[in-house]
Amino acid sequence: MSNRRDFMGMALGSFAALGALGALYAAKRTWDPLPSVKSAGFTTIDLSPAQENVLVTEKWRGKPIFILKQPANAPKSDREIHVAGGRYLVVVGLCTHLGCIPAYVADKKQFKCACHGGEFDSLGVNTFGPPPRPLDIPPFKISGTSVILGETGPEYEKMLAAGLTLKV
Amino acid sequence: MKEFKILAVVVILSLITYWGVEPFAHSQMHKHVEGHNFVYDGAADIAEATTEKAAAKKAFWGEVNQIAKLPGNAAAGEALFGTCMGCHNGAGINMGGVIPPVLDHAGSLYDKKYLIALIKDPAMASNVDHKYAVTMMHPMGAVQAMVTTPQQIADVVAYIKAKKVGKMTPQAAYEEACGRCHANRYGNLTQLGETPKFKTEKEALAHKLKVLDEQALVEKYMGKLPPDLSIMIRARSEHFMETFIENPQTQLPGTSMPRVGLTKEGYEQVKAYLEETGDPSKEARHAIGPWVILFFVIFTVLAYLWKKHHWKDLH
Amino acid sequence: MAHFDEKAKPFSHKWLNERMAVDTVKKVLSTEYWIPKDINFLWAMGMILAATFGLLIISGIFLLMYYQPSVDSAFDSVNYTIMNEVGYGWLWRHIHGVAASVVFLVIYIHMFTGIYYGSYKRGREMIWLSGMLLFVLFSAEAFSGYMLPWGQMSYWAGMVITNLFEGFSPTIAGGVANFPGFVEWLRGDYVPGQAFLTRFFMLHVFLLPLVIIAVIVLHFATLRIPHVNNQHGKEIDFDEAAKLYKEGKKKESKVIPFNPVFLSKDVFVMGVYFILFFYLVFFHFEFAMDPVNFDPADGLKTPAHIYPEWYFLWSYEILRPFNKDLGLIAFGFAQVAFFLLPFLDKSPVVAPANKRGLFKVWFWVMIVDMIVLTVMGKLPPEGIWTVIGLVAALVFIALFVALPFITKFEKKA
Ligand code: HEM
Ligand code: FES
């Protein structure tokens, strides 16, 4: 049991560990989303057909996207997107509590989440129950009467900077 | 040293087995075909022709070699090339079984003598004359009535060789040379070119129908649908690919695949595309491989030192 | 009830020792697991097999993340998704493919080492039998894995090999050994199709690996009492030799502990092996990833040449030169011949083959015959190759028939 033995054994062991680290990197890369999944993460949605106070649901990166045209008389908010004179709420339709899909109750102008009773107003701001924050706004870029989800435009950057949404 | 003797026995027996089941067995399974370095002078066609055909082939390629010596006039060729554009216009319309190729890079892609031969007699040039009683039945047969004299042929070819050249991407080379008959699904290509993204399932299905129609036409023309080439580069040896593309008849006698007449440069581009879709990890393999091997060399040296330490006072 | 020290810190050495006897376990399994000193690098093959099996499991796990066992998408999930899209997917596939091929080279070296040094008899029969069981299981594992990319070779290998289970012709012995419908039952279909692919997928990624792991444990267990053999077949008094070693008389002792002394040599040999292995993975993998299997499965077109992977060629060649029924018998014989070795060898002598008279001739003829069979198994069955194949197959059968007689008259020296 000399020191030298420990030394050689340890040297070999550490060197092997180095190799294992390399293999771990390859393993991590394997676990990453595929390039085709990432490049499929852009969806263009035309907002112009939406009608006031009628919820439209679209899909982006597999998640529901809520589009709600705000009535002309509704109070202004920083959370809206302005496109061709219209004001729209565009949010990810997943409850910020634990991810269920809230339903829109048009009479009450309110989103209600059945899972644990969370509520949001027509601007997606949480008003009751366990949800910790307003519905998230997806990265978007305005292009004509459409938004391209997945790309980031200046309007989105501004909302992000103002802390109106988390990055999703 | 005894262990080295044992190692030698193990290595030699393993190598003999390897040699037997790999290089030797493959040399026995596949007939050997000489490549001809992308020179198209008819020598191979004449050599492999049946006796009744040999004379005609000899005469044909003799004339081709003669025309190749004529000085071509590119300016005169340009006017004649207009007649080619009647079909080779990139409109993507099937004519007689297949969509005529775009000729934007024809001067770089195709060999000069091959082009001469092709304009003179498409069936002979592409070595599929066994399929046609008369060349006029070939989808491009009509060219015989349009570009007729040796000088005209020389002029058109001179024009193509002077003007229809330029840098092409591997994908462009592939699409022009092979893509009208062979799909490549890993490259997102069908016989109709790149498949666009569709918004609705209906649009996607409508496109699919168009592809199926085109494939049916190609199938009727070729006798069977030419295979998808996505990973052909790994399914066939390099040697097979090269000699097959030079002259399909040598590897698959009787095949309806025409000779395409690629220059060496053109072939390299096509091959680059086939590697892009069929073997994209090649570069990474070559980049990482040496490091992994180096790692294990050092590992082995360390292990040897460790072993030596433990074994030194055993004997 | 054992005694537990109330004051021992949870998870401390003492605490663990009282509960799990870690010191004893370590001694039994490693620091006082005694190995003869008189061995060469061929005794490292077992650990190399274990390491290669480890590589197969790890690379297999990553392949499983994107492989789709469906006849419509299996081919592209492997050749496009894994090879073109998944980060380092190609690396796992190349490791898996090369390891699956090379593991058989090492298995054969391991087996022939056992035969050469007589390590299959005189108390080591169970080592041999469990080893042969591993060989059969690995063969099944390799075959089922070969189905998964669903290329031309997958499909046609699946077709040909499952058809073997049809049994003998109905005219033989009144048809007792003919099993109509059995092939369809195996496949779950008239041809290899979706049901076939999914069940072989199940076998390959779950059932067979599970059984293999269990049998590896069994194989290790069978080694414990007889201990591994040594280069001269000497019988060693392990207790006495171990005592000498522990007293520090390492030179006089005939044994060494598995850990770290034997292990250090194993790891060194493993290092050399990995250099070769990764050279093959990166630069020379065609032998293990047949080009023909890069054509998608087509049930209406058989490839021009079909042949099994190299490690099945010898037994395939024993089947091939005969008519169907004789071929099946010969094939069956080839499968059990090596199992029977401990019982066919009638000599009590445990010594290297080269010191065993006629057995020396037997051993080397067997090796050469196996190589000839392997090479002939790949060549197209025509002309002179068929004749050589037939002779080699007959020699193989004759060898095993003759073995009891050869060994019976061996000197008891
Ligand atoms: C993947 C499968 C296998 C693994 C992981 C494995 C592992 C091992 C290990 C670690 C040893 C002890 C060290 C050594 O002598 O190499 C051993 C010994 C042995 N194995 Fe295997 N083995 C496998 C397959 C086989 C096969 C197919 C056979 C032959 C039928 C076999 C027959 C033996 C014999 C006879 C010994 C004793 C050697 C001696 O006493 O000198 N093993 N095996
Ligand atoms: S998930 Fe909506 S309230 Fe819990």
C-alpha cells in the first residue's frame, strides 16, 4: 500500500472520469430537442378575423394560444397587442398555477380554471385563486395583421422589459 | 515473450477471418467494373455491346469524337439553344414521362462529348437504346429534328460549355442531374422539387396527389419508380456509385436508368449532396474520432503504469 | 439478532457494516477473490465482454429515446432521426452496431480460450454451460436487434430464420417434427410485419437483456468455487496460497487478489481493446453495419446476396450444403455441439491443448474448420465454394463425433 499505487490508481480513475464527462456531454446533446422541433416553433396567426369578446384558440409549440379581441370600450392596457386599429390579448392558454387550460366565460369577461378554481380577467390578469401571475404572453412579432409567434419584435421586448410576462 | 506470441496468434486468426468475410467475400459477390474516369468516348459501350449493335455504336461514337474536334461557335449556339428552352424551361411540366431538366449548370455538370452525343442521339448517348426501336420515341428524341448538322451540335455545346456554367450548390447539382426521377425524402425533395410547408392538411394532401401523379408518369416511363436516394450513399459502395453513374448498364445490365454524363466535378457535387442527406455525421466522425482514440491511448498508458506497479513484486 | 451500536453515525462505515457487512462483501467479491497468478491476457476477455455489454446497454438507452417500432417509421426513425437529427445519435448507433459485432469476436476468443486450456471440465462444467447459455442469449439478442432498423437485411433475415422453425418435412417420421402454423405464430403474421417487429422489439430491449443480466450473474457465481483456470492447468490450493499472499509473501504465493492486482491488468487490456474498438466505431464500421440494410425493407424483392452477420456464418454454412431436412439436423447438431463439450471430452487432463497429444490436433483443426466455415458461409453458394463448405461441415460433425474417442485414449500424464 504505497503512495505510488494510490497515485497511479487515482490518476487513471480521474482520467477515466474526464472521459465520462465527455460522454455525459454527448448524452446531454442527445436529450436536447431536435433541430426540427426547434425550427417548427414558429407560427403565424392572422388576428383580423377575431371578433370582440369571442375567444379564438390556436396552437403554438403544442400549447394552446388564446386570442381575445378587446371590446372598443374596454379600458386600455399594456398587455394588449395593437394590430390594424384592433386591440388583442394574445396569451398562452395555460393556467399559471399548474398548467390546466382555463375556460373563457364571455358573459363575465373572465377566464375560469376548473382545476383549482383560479380566475383571470379578460386581460389575462389573475384575480382569484392559486394562480401566481397573469397568463404568459408568448414571444411575438407583428407583421401586417398577423403575429408571428416564436419570433421577438420590439413590442414584445417592451412588455418583457416592463415585467408584464415571463419569458416562455 | 509468450503473451506476444499468443496475441499474434489471436490477431492473425481474427484478421484472416475478417479478410475472408469482408474484402474477399465482397470481391467474389460483386463483379468488378472498371471506372473510366468520367471520359465519355463510347469505348465502354462498344466493348459491352452485342455483335449486332457494336457496329452502330462504333459509328455513332466515331462521329461524336469527330464533332468534338470541330471548333464550336458559342454565339451561333445561343440562337439554337432557344429551341432547347422550349422544353428545358424550368416549368416543371412532365413531357413524355419525365420533367425536362433545368440546364442552368449544364456546362459544369455534363461532359462535352456526352452533350454532343446526347444532342445527336439521346438514346445512344444515355446508353438506353435497347429501350427504343427508334430514337424519336425517346422523350428528347425530337432534338434530332431541331439540331441537325455536326456544326450546329458543336455550336450549341460550345454555348452551353461557355455560358451555362458557374458555381452550383450540391443540392442544385443533384436536382438538375438526378432529382426529376429520384426523390430524396431526407432532403425534403420529391420529383417535383422541394416540398413546401403547408398550412392545412388539405393543401398538403393536394401536393401529395400531384407528386403521386408525377411519380406514376415516371414509373410508366422507367418501368419502375426509381428508388429514393436519401441514404443511397451508405447502401452502396463508393466504387459502385461512381461506376454506376458513369454507365448504369455495367452494374445493372438492362436497367432503364439513363447514363447522365456527369463530369468529375459534377459527380463530386452530386456525391456531396448524397452525403449531406445520407451520411451527415462524416465530418463529426473525422473530427471527434482521433480525440477519442487519443484518450484511450493515454488511458492505456496510465493503466499500464498502474498494472506495472502492482505486478512488479509478484515474480 | 445481531448487535447494533446505537451510537454509530448513520451511513458511517461501522453503521453500514453492521447492516450490510460491506467489508465482508468487498472481501468476498474483490479484495480476497483469488485469481491464479499464472494467467495471460486471454483471461481479461471476460471483463472485456462485461464492459462491451455495458457499452451496448448505454448506447441502447440513447437509441431507444428516438427509435419507433413501427414498420412505417422504424427505418426513418433510425436512419434519419437518429443519424441526422439527434445530437450524437450517430455516435450511439455506431457504438451499438460495432459493439454488437465485436462482442462476438471476443466471445469466440473467450470460448476458444476455455477450450484450449481445458477450462470446461473437472469442476468447471457449470462455468462452461452458463457461458454457452450466454452465447445463445447473445445470439438471440443480436438477431432481434438486427430486425429493428427494418431494412432489407432485417426483413429477409427475419423471413429466413423464422422459416427454420417450420421443422422437418411432413413426410419425415409421419410429420411428428413438422409444425404447420408455428412460423405464423412466431411472427404473429404471414410474413414479418408489424406484430413481428413489435415482439422482437420487446425481446430485444426488455426480456432478453433481463435474462442476459441474470445469466451473467450466474456465470460469475459458477466461477466462485472452482476459480478460474490457469495457463498450465495446475491445481492450486487457494486457501494456502491466499494465506501466503496475505502474509506478504507475494512471490511465493500462486494467487493474486482480483482487486486491485488482477483488475489492473484487466483494465490495461481493456484500454488496448478500446483503442481498437473506437477506431472501428469512427473509421471502419461497414463490417458491422451492412450496406444492404440501408435499403428499406421490401417484401416483394429479395436482395441479390443475403447472408447472416459474420458471427452466425459458421452454423449457417453447416446448414447450407444439405437438403432441408439434413440441413436442419446438421444445424441443430452445431447448436448443441459446444454445449456438450464437457461431456464429450473423456480425458481428466486439464492442460493446454498443445500439451495434450491428439487433442492438440483436434483443437487446431476445429479452429481452422470454424474459420473455413465462416468464410464459406458468406461466399455465394456456387462451384468450388459449395464443395469446400460441404467438406468443412462434414469435418465439423466428424470432429465432435470423434472427440470422445480421441480423449479416451489420451495419456493420463
Ligand atoms: C457476454 C457474455 C460473457 C461474459 C460477460 C463473460 C464473463 C466472464 C468472466 C468475467 C470470466 C472470468 C475471467 C476470465 O476468465 O475471462 C469468465 C470466465 C469464463 N467464461 Fe465467460 N463470459 C461470457 C460468455 C462466455 C461464453 C459464451 C463462454 C463459453 C461457452 C464462456 C465460458 C467461460 C469459461 C470457461 C470461463 C472460465 C475461464 C477459466 O477458468 O480460465 N463465457 N467469463
Ligand atoms: S391549474 Fe389552474 S388553478 Fe391550478
